[in-house]
Amino acid sequence: MMWVFAILVGLVLGVVATVAAGKVGHLPPAETSSLPARDVPLDAEALRATRFSLALRGYRMDEVDALLDRVAAEWDSRPHRNGREVENS
């Protein structure tokens, strides 16, 4: 009877090791990010086409933060009046 218990313990440890090694239930390959090039002005189309790499807990925060900082800097450098962008005509 002791050998049955030893086999069960071995099987459980094997399953735990397999799951811990990431062999079961792994995530699909992550898409590569497609961030706008730094020398290209940001426009609505570039922002819509932006894709961030997936990380363990969602998107890579450093990529999101970098893009948000860039959007904020470009927004600050544009002339605004009462919260609306001033058109250059």
C-alpha cells in the first residue's frame, strides 16, 4: 500500500513541476509592439495604429508611460485657447 502512495506523490510532484515550468497553460506568443517612430509627428492615425507589447500583467508600463509622456509634451507645445487647439490658418 505504501508504494501506491509513493506513486501518487510522484505524480502530483510531476504535475506541479510541469505547471511551474510553464509547460501547461502558457500564453500565446506576444505580438511585437508598433510604437510610432520618434521623428514622426503624432496624429490620430498614428495613435490608433499603436500597439504595446504584452507583459505578464498586461501591457509594458514603460512603453505606455513613454508614449503618454510624448503625447503630453507634444500637446503642451501646441497653441491652445480655452482648452481647444487653435487652428493655424
